[in-house]
Amino acid sequence: MRIAELEQRTGINRHTLRYYEKEGLLLEVVRGENNYRDYPEKAVERVAMVSQLKDLGFSLREIRDLLNALRSDSIDCAQGARLMAEKKQAVDQRIRELRQVSRMLGAEQQRLEASAEAQRLRGDCSV
């Protein structure tokens, strides 16, 4: 498939796809005689995996290392489990931080709503 189709099917723009290729995340790409990139069907799955791993906080280097290990069958279950545990711990920490921010925003929202109601009752609508 051409890059336009891969872009449409994955929602990832062509510049990012080319960058992923340059960074060794999409090794399955071949070039035709016309020098156009030809992406295999597997590229859709690969791009989705890269996007998900990025969203989970993996760096591109970590993703490349993981993909290379999977391609060569050089990663064992214990290594994979450790890597996933480390990333899960980072994600869990981020969730805790986001919950703390959410509580703070909720408290500030309540304070502002109470202040707005008090102003409305006094007839004072100035800020």
C-alpha cells in the first residue's frame, strides 16, 4: 500500500510515518522501481502498536528496541515482563498525579461557583 493509504488507515500523518521508518520502527517498507514506498499490510498493525506504546510513555528508542527484540525473538518473557512492569509503574504514577490535579481543579471549581452564587445573590456581578 502507498503512504496515503497507510496514513488514512492509521490516522498518522505521512511525515510521522516517514520518521518512524527513518528511526527503524517500520523496517518492512520496500521501495518499488519507481522509488515509491510500498508498505505491507503488517505496517498498519505496527503503526498502531507504536502509537499505543508512545501513548503509554515508551520512548521511540524503547519502542525500537522492543520491536527489534520481537523481530529477532531475542527478548525473553522475564525481560518483557520487567519492561512492562516498569512502564505500568510509570503509568500508575501518572494516574495518581492526574487524580491529584483533578481534585485540585474540582475544589477550585466549587470555590468559584460558590463565589459566583454569592455575587449573584448580592447583585454584584463584577469580577
